[in-house]
Amino acid sequence: MIALLITVPIIAYISMIAFRSLGWTVVNYEGKAVPYSLGVIILYGYATYCMIVPEETYAIAFSYQALAYVVGIWLLGFIDDRYGTKEPKGLRGHLYFVWTKKIPTTGLIKLIGTFILSMLFVYHLHTTSIYEALRYFLLLSWLPHLANLFDTRPLRVCKFTTIILIPILLSYPAPAFFLLIYGLAIFYLWFVLEGHRQALLGDNGSTTAGAVLAIIIIQFTPTHIQWLIVFGVGFLIFLAERISFSKVINASGILKWLDGIGVPFQQK
């Protein structure tokens, strides 16, 4: 188990160097070219949980079908990172571009692919009602998109994920010590590398984080909480089409303070 724990920083470092050497970088808000490699460590960490946690214990969260869904989400995000462009932005922007130019964008391909993967995973879950199937589908398809919308400054997705995960973890008995330490190691590397702008999530990392979060919510939260999250996520996606999250955060003292935690230099 200790050897497995040691692989986490090794994978993080190797993927960061590999992405940088291959030119798989993006210019961030500071004008610095940063590799979008953090999705690799999130995917690797989740895949490890799927291998070491007995599937019969958590039939949804750590099944190989769930892993296939997450891998598919990562691939769609990577394609968007690798071949996408900065414009157009937003769902309306992509639809308008396709309508006027008659050319599909990688963003729209990612959106359609996410819907297909979500439907396939929901079909595997053998839901008992149309409402349950709809709830699962909306969580699986919307949360990766919302996480992607938050990913405009360092650590926003990390903090968003943490805020949702902490109440879930506190409502259940403590997991096995190694599983807890392993998860904390992944979050620590994510926090440090992104906070210091040595690596970033990119679309592949942010959507993967959202996908894993959706699976955890489905497995570990009751129905009424899932519906509350669905409506909250839907509202935020609707809001993002009309206003900038950054403007809202910068206009609020407490949100701006939270936004700066873990980011050692002043954001512009």
C-alpha cells in the first residue's frame, strides 16, 4: 500500500513533464504556459480506488462501469484541450457557431459525448423509475460541465469539490486509513501544483473532477439531497450563460478571500 501511495507524486510529476515537453499547455490568466496535466492524477487516483475498493461494497461509485464513464469524460475533455479553441464560449456560443459555420466544435462534441456516456451509465444502473434515471442523468451530465465552468482561476474546482465532499464524508463512518490518506495525497498534490500554477486541470481535469463528484453524490447521498444538487447545478449553469463567475466572486469580499486561499500571488 505504501508503494501505491508513492506512485501518486511520481505520476503527477511524469505527466506534468510529459505534457510540457509535448506542448500540451495552455496560456493561463497570467500569460504563463502551463501543462493541463492534473486530470491525469485525478483519473489515476479514481482508477486506483476502483481497483482496491470491493465493488460489492459500493456498487456504483467504484465499479468498472463507473470507471469507463470517467475515462470517457476525460478523453472528451482532453480532445477539447488538444484541438479546441478559445472561441466560441458558452453553450449558446457553440450552438450559434455550428448553426452559422456548419462546423462542429470540440466543445459541442464534448457536450454530446457527455450526454451519451451519461445515458449509457444510467442504463447500466438499472434504475427503478424514470425520476431516478432522470436524476442520475442530470447529475452525470451537468456536474462535469459546471466544474468546467468554474475552472477559470486556480483551485476553484478543487474548493468546489471539497465543499461538497466534506459533508458527505462526515455523514459516513471514516473510511479505511489508507483510503483516506491516499485521497488526501491526491488533493494535496492537486492543491499545491495548481495553486502554484505548475500544472492546471484543463477541460480534461475539470470535467473528470465533476464526473467523479457526480458518481460519489449518486452513491452516498439520499434522494432529496440529489434533487437539491440537481436544481442548484442547473441554476448555476443557467447563470453562467448570462454573467461571469469571476465578476461575482470579485464583487464579494468573502468569496474573493476564499478564491485566493492557496494561491500565493495576487490574482489579477
